[in-house]
Amino acid sequence: GLPQRVGPPARAARPAGARARAAPAASSSSGRDPQSPGLSMVKPRYKGRSSINPSRASTNPDRVLGAGGHNVRDRATIRRLNMYRQKERRNNRGKVIRPLQYQSTVAPGTVARVEPNIKWFGNTRVIKQSSLQKFQEEMETVMKDPYKVVMKQSKLPMSLLHDRIRPHNSKVHILDTETFETTFGPKSQRKRPNISANDVQSLLENAEASAGTYDQGKDRDLVMEDTGVRDEAREEIYKKGQSKRIWGELYKVIDSSDVIVQVLDARDPVGTRSPHVESYLKKEKPWKHLIFVLNKCDLVPTWATKRWVAVLSQDYPTLAFHASLTNPFGKGAFIQLLRQFGKLHTDKKQISVGFIGYPNVGKSSVINTLRSKKVCNVAPIAGETKVWQYITLMRRIFLIDCPGVVYPSEDSETDIVLKGVVQVEKIKSPEDHISAVLERAKPEYISKTYKIDTWENAEDFLEKLAFRTGKLLKGGEPDMQTVSKMVLNDWQRGRIPFFVKPPNAEPGPQPSSSLEVAAVASQADSDEQSSEAVALNTELVEEGENKPNAEMKQLMSRVRQNFGKINVATQFLEEDLVPVDMSDIDKMDSDPSGGGGGGRGRTAAKLSCG
């Protein structure tokens, strides 16, 4: 008789575990609660790991690369690094349940068996002595040629070239053959020990021979007598480029580079070379490539540039270069050479090219020329680059700029100043170095530059220049220091014509090879001279009596740059402008940079600088 309640019946309190176990049963039905037809259960979300990881971490091989994500780790590298970070799974007793990928799955103590083979008892490779000798001779020839590169050195028996016993580095294992007890003492087995001399006469001869080869300069144990005379200490400005910080930057660039470019000044290539760095690379890092770039070739005559390139090419590949954003020379040839080095290192994603050399030789300017824009700070003074920096040339080639480095040598303070190592504004007495400038440069160039006809000495020259330019102090006294700095700045910036002549270079305009003969012949045709004079000049040159000229001709035949495109800005005298013909040089591609490259097919074993 009591009214009944309409709706779902009251639920009894149940434990949490029962409620959790009942949820899958309810969801396994048609999706609706039978007691509440208007309500439905939400399908539980899948909580397992997805096959695609959406994170952008560097350890995710499936990450999405954004803009500029080219130089990143590939999938194989990421998986390999993740494999290194894995840990094996062990149980509570410490036993390995699941080993790592690179660990063995064989239980310890398992007997392994290797199938026997007849090759165990025979030589793997057999070579005749004549073949080995031929291989050694050919390999030595290739190693001496700077334009050839040995491919796949790991697959060649290179140890056969270095196993020769040499007297200066071979170790004598005398204790392995005869011990001390068998030679001396009561148990000795021979009456007399082996000595170098059997009598006094032979001992005297050995002493005289060793005295003849003695060099006092190499004797480090020699005690020098203190006479009270010591070398004068140099100022700190003359030690620029020799600090430990600068040398640390140099070694960082060398270690990070696959190809090392040594930039030289075309006015004095030998004076701006670093023999210490070259010997260090030969001894410690022979696998790195070293090339020479002869910069500032617009400040010297064309014939001198070509001969210097031919002379320096005997040691390392050499290129003539003119660093300029508007009218460069050698840019195309340089880029082609770097691409050839990139093809040689196919196992690397990219190669790094480091630029080293003396201060103020134009390392940063060469990099700006290759990029065709200003990416490095440049200045006509030394020490503008303070630290090394990376510059991207293309996708696979990176450039590294290095501060100028000077190796301690026997150069005087004047030589250091004239090489451009020291900033002129920091020199206390610049007038002391003017006499060397007047000696190295020809008087005609000095007179043409400063409009001074004659002078007696350096002091007289500075006085006349001060009166002409108006650099005077109180009372009309000439300002010698200011005028001296003007002359030194003009010297370092190339306003005074000067260059060191290459070896076997004749001072006059007489031709020294067939190249000059062709130039004389073409000039004679244009001037409508007689053909007999041209034939006479040809006979004089083709006599072959001058051996250095023949050697220079052979060296110059290897040069493959069109030097006729160099825009020489400095005006030289006729005696310095030796005529040069470019008829023996192959035609380059029409490249405005003057480089062109026809060496695309010679990238495997032989380098082409043209």
C-alpha cells in the first residue's frame, strides 16, 4: 500500500577495486548502461607508446627538421648514439636478462669452434722483390709530386715503404743477443768485449772523423762563457703574432681543417712563408693538404707572378690570387680546387679550409672575395683578426679565418716592420727604418711617388718630403716622425712599387724562354720590324746554354692560370716589365674572376689548379 520510488535503485557502496574491475565489463557491452538507457560510457584512451615520436629532441630520429636544418645528425648517427646510452636489463640477482645490441648473447663458458682453413698455413699475399721495388719507386714519385694525391691509403701496403732499416733510427738490441753476465764477470763466455776500435791507431782515426763532423752550433751541452755582452731586448710591438694565445688559435685552426691554405704576399713570398708550420704538418699531420695562395699579385709584374707560382709549385700546389670584391683574379680556379678536395673526401659530409699566414697578407680579404661580400672584418693594418671564425662557403665547404702568426726568427726590427707585422702608429722611432725602404725600392719609384728628385741620405729625404707636404713643427722644423710614418704606411699598403725577383730572373727585358720569344715576335710584327731580327732572337734563346732558363721553362709549363687577366695597378719601369706571352696556356672558361676550371675530370688522383 506504500508508494514505490521511480528511478534507478540505490547502489550499495563497493570497494575501489571492484569498481575498477566492473568498468571493462560495462564497456564491453553495447556501450550503454542497461539500467540507464539515456547515458553512455566513454571509450578509454589508448595508453600505449606510439610508433611516431612527435618530439623535436636531438635524440629523436623521426623529428621534423625546421628551416636551415641541413647540418644535423642523420638517423643512423642518432640510433648509434642512443645505442651507446642503453643499459642492459638485470634481475634482482644481478644476472643479465636482456643484453645490449652490441653485447654477446652467448652464455659465458660456451665452447666456440672455428672452422679450419688451409689459408692458416700460407701467406695471404705474395709479392716479388722486383714488384716491390717498382711499387716503392712509383709511390715515392707520387708522394713527391704536390699535384698528386694517394687514394685509399688504408688498402695499400704502406708499411712496406717504412720498414727499411736506417742507421740513424734503428735500435740495437744488444742485450737481447748478449746479456751483461755472458760478457763481463766470472761467468763471461768471451775474453774480450766488442769495442769499436781494436788499437790506438783506429781509435785516433775515429776521434778525428767525429771531430770533423762536430758542429758547435748544434751542441746544446756547450757552456758559453759570459762576456757581459747580451742581445738587446726588443720592444713588445716587435713580438706581435708570437704570443701563446695566437699560437693556440693557429693550432685550433690546423686541427679543425682538412685543407690548409697558406696565404703569401706576392711582393715577398719567401719572406712570408712559415717553414715551422710546413715542417710541423709534414711530420705530425701528413694527411692534411697544404696549398699556397699568392695574394696581392696586382702589386707585382705579371711575369714575376707566373715565375713565383712555378717555383712554389715544386713544393705545394700554388695559385695566384687578387682579393677584390669588384675585380678578383683566381676566384674560379680556387673554388674549383676546393671542390676537388671535397670530392677526395667523400667519406665526410663537409670539409673545412683553414687560412693561415703572416699578419696583413690578406687572409680575411681572400675569404671575403670567395663569398663575394664582407663576412670578415678587414683593415690595411696588422692584427685586425683577433680570434678564429667559421664562414660557410657552400653546403660542403667551410672556411676558417685565423689571426696572423709570426714564428720567431732572426729577422731584424726593420724586416719585421717592412713585412707589415707591426702597426706603424705604434712604432716609437719610425725614422730608423726609412733607410731600408730607400735601399730596397728603386730611386725612380721613390722620385715618382713623392716628387723628390735627389737626396743624400734618409734624413735628407725626410726633410725634403716634410717641406713638400707641409709637415712642419713650431719654428719651421720638419716633423720627421709623422713623415716617416707616412712612408711606412705607403710601403705596407703597396703604394711604393717593390717586389722580390724570383730565382733565375734576369733584370733586363731579354727573353729567357720560348714564352718571351713569342712575345718578342708578336711585338716585332706589330712594329713592322724585319723577320731577321726575330729569327736572331729565337736562335739566341734556343741555344740552351743557360741551364737555369731551361729549368724555369719546364717549371712554367705546369702553370695553368691565365695571367693576362690580372689587372696590375702599379706602374713599373720597362726594365721590370719583362714581356710574357700566354700562348702556352690553355684557354680557360669565360669566368669573370679569371679562374676557369677545366679540371673536372682530374679530381680523383691529380689536382688541377686551373
